[in-house]
Amino acid sequence: MKSSRATLPRDVALPGHFHSFFSFPVNKGGYSGVAVYTDSRKVVPLKAEEGLSGRLQPQPPLSAEERVSPSYPFPHDIAAYPDEQGEVPATFDALDGEGRALVLDFGLFVLINVYCPNETSDSRLSFKMNYHLMLQERVRKLIEEEHREVIVVGDINICSTPLDHCDGHLPSNQATFYDHPARAWFRNWLSPNGPMIDIVRSFWPDRKGLFTCWNMRIQARETNYGTRVDYVLVTKGLLPWIQHGDIQPSLKGSDHCPVYIDLREEITVESGDTIKLRDAMKQTDGPRDPPRIAAKFWPEFSGKQTNLAAFFGKPSASKEAGGSSHTLPPPSSTGLKPSQPLASGSVAQGNPDSLVRLATVANPAVPAKMQDKAKASQPPRPPPAPSAGKRKSSESSSNSAKKRRQVKGQASIAAFFSKPSTAPVTSKTQEVIEIDGDDGPVASTSASTFAGDAPSSSQADQDQLDADYRLACELAKADGESSLADDEPSPSPSSSSQNNTQKKAAWSELFAPVQPPDCLVHGEPTKLYTVNKPGPNKGKTFFLCSRPVGPGYDKGKGERLRDEVDHRYRCNYFKWASEVRKEALRERERERTRTTSQDR
């Protein structure tokens, strides 16, 4: 859910009969976050809290009765992974401050919804590993010290086996797959080495292509060239309750797809007694409020927060009579900061076959219509107070941020390339208004993005500009000669028409779009991409092979062994659009030279 508390639409925060719980980053707004939705008609959590360390507390803090656990993990409880300077964290504040976990108590089990860090750089490896270790310690305390059953759902950001990676079958990857410390840790945490069971894989032990995440920038979902990084992990005691589990790759809207499990309505134990799921989850027949951190108790949704429109609206009759003034609302009961986003969510909802379906999906997108509705619901700005009188035009021009200047009308495009005349030119002028202030960057119109670092093409751009400039100067010279010839006796209509046609064709060539070249391996037209990654190449365009990516596609000699390349998929063709344009201009110049020689 790419959103934040400040922009979260009411329909998303309180969707009908669902209770919702959110965790936002403390500082990095828009960076990460998690959410849990529960169907209030079926189940209401007994307790709920943010984070894994117990340090993220609402205002006022949770009481001992409201907390899920009596004790929490500490840095000295784990063998922390050192960073590049060899240091280990002294507290879990930084690890738990990115809004990556929610913990809810459902009686039968404790649900932990997580969005584990991704290794975006070498410096983040220690952060990622220490977060995994903190999660493992929290689960260990729940299992061993509190004797609870646990379900961990969400984006773990690790492929557990080579079968869960699109290139895991390649010999070069199989040999070194578990060399990464995160994969080695995950293998030891999962059954049979550890306490957690990968329940979805247990239903599909040999299924290939069971992927939950794809790189949307290279259209990897089209060929199912993905990874499995989203899981539902359970402890052994919950196995009798689990009826089924699978993924839902057909549901779009994110670069991840939902993962779910269904729980049975009841089970029969060895003694012959039947236990209903509702009783095991300690659900009562009457209505019950959710835990205090639920979104329904936020001031902006519970009616306790004064609306901005109230400061400009007409006061009620009672207030006018008593002369009372506006009072500020009481402090937030949750203490959550309204500035952080959502990135992953899990849902517990009813379905025809079972009381509870537990599903998780990473990075669900908030619909644009809901975002627009949220913006529309904001009160309009009040109109400015009327001025006491009209200001003089001199005062307005001196105090205004708008600067007015007079510019001469443009005679022709050739004026940009021809030598300026010494004689003054009399023409009509137009008024141009310059507004002080920075405009936002223009969004790229390309349908695809390229995230990799590409070599600089400044020299190629300069060559292209030189070629364009030379051609423009030639056309401007011809335009100037044509203008001088206007004072002389006009030539025949046929020759004049021919000259105009040639000039028009020359200008069309200058501004004609670059035709995509063919890739060298497949001989098929390539596809145009735009660099959106910040850096010196941002905004530049380039051509890649138009075929989709797939297992064994050619990443280049440095990334893929030659005997592992599968030519059914994208080859490693790459060329800057400026180079393609420069080659096209050279070819046009050669063709024009040949045509001129033949005419002579």
C-alpha cells in the first residue's frame, strides 16, 4: 500500500466491516510499512502491538494486560552481525523503526506480519541479517518461554531453495546458492533444521515456478521470471488446523502476488473431542472492540480530531450564545505519526470453506480513485480577504514575483542559426511572464525503466549535436539565400516548388524520430527504454532487445556464463539512442551527397 497515514483514504483505513492495523516508519516516510486487516464478523484479535522489540509504544503506552508478550528480545540475546566497521547494534531502535512488523494475538496463535529488509547495498547486509536475528529471537521466546504457536507471514526477502529462484536451476547458481549468509540463516530456521514450517511449499513440494515476486521494470512477470520471497511459516502445533495453502499469481496490482492458507472450522483430537476454531481462537458471540492501536481509534477517524474546515465554518448557536472558542483536541490515543507509508499487508477474512483465510500480499497499491477521493475530501482553502483598495500598478510590479519583459517576435527558425543583422528589425512584441519558483521535474513518458548503471554518452551526445547543428546551419543558409532571392525576379513556379519541397524534406529528416535498430542475435526490432535512475544518464534513452527476459537470458558476459545462455529470451544488445541517431544522420548525409552527385 504505497501511501502514508496523512494521505490514507478513509475507505482504505476503515474498509467496511474490517478492522485494520498499521505500522509506519518512524523517520523514512514512503519507505516501508505493514498492515493487517481482520474481518470483524469472523474474528477480532485479542491483543496487538507494533514492532518486534516492544519499544514502539502508543500514547499512553500499552499496559501489561494489553501487551502480547511479557518479555522481548534484546541485542545481547543474539549473535549480532557486524557492519562494515565491525560494530554491532547496541539497541533495536533502528531495526524496529522502519515500520516492518505487526504482532497480533488470536488466542490459538500469535500472528507476526513482517516486511524484512532487502539487501540494497553491502552496507545494508548487516541491517538485514540483524533484523532476521531479532525476528528469530522474538519467535523463540514465544515458542520456548511462552509456549505459544506462531504464524509468520509476509515478505521475508529471501529465496529458501534454488527451486524458489528463476535462475536457481543453473549449475553456477546451485553450487553457491547457500553461500549468502541470509539464505544460510533461513535454511537453518526452517524445518527440519528449525522450528518454522514453510506450509505452502509443503503442499507443493516439487512445483516449479511457484514465484511470488517479479521485476516489473523488465516485464519479468510475462514469462514468470521471478522469485519466491513471500511466505506463510507456521509452527508444528498448527498443522492439524491448516487445510490448504497456495499463491494467487493471477491477481495483479503489485510486483508481488498474494499468498494464503485456509484454516479448518474444527478438528478432532486424539481423545475424540471436537474443537471448533472459533473456540480455540477465544472468540465471543457478542461484539468486541479491537485492540487500542486499531485505525478506528485514530483521532482522524474516530471524530476526536478537529477538522480544518471547522476553523472557517459558521459556529453553532450554542457556542455563539456561550461565547466559547475552539478548543484543541486531546492528544492521540495511539501516538502514531501521520507521515509514514504502507508497503505490505495481510488479511484474515471469511470464506465459504473455513472460518478464517489468512493471506499476505506485499506492496499492494492504493487505488488512484481512492487517493483522489481522499484529496477531494480535504476542505478547500478559504478565499483571501478583500483588499482595502486597489494597488497602483507600480507597486504591483515591484512587489510581485512575476517579472515582465519584452521579447521580439520570432521571424523564422533560421534566425537561431543565421548571423544577426546590424540593422534594427521592427516587429510586434509579445509579453512574457516569468514566475519565480522551481517547477517539478517533467515525468518520463517511456513505458519502461532501466535501473542499471550505463556508461556515459556525453561524447556521443556532443557528436549528435554537432551533426544536428551542421545540418541546421546548412538549412538556415539555404533559407537565408531564399530570403535574399525574394527581392529579385521570382524564378519559375516549378523550381520554387521544388526548392520548398527539398527544404521541407530536409527539416523533416532533422526532426524525424529514430527508427529502432535490429538486435544482432535475433534480427528483430529493438525496444526503446529511458533511464530513470538518478545520475548523469537520467532521462537518456537507449535500445534493448525486445524479447522478454526468462531463465538463462543473456545478461552479458560478466553476468552469465556463455553455456548457460538461452537465446529464446532477451539477448544482450544495448545501444544509446544518440548513437543510433548519429548513425542515421550520417547515412542520410551520404545519401544526400550521392543524390547531389548524380544530379550534377
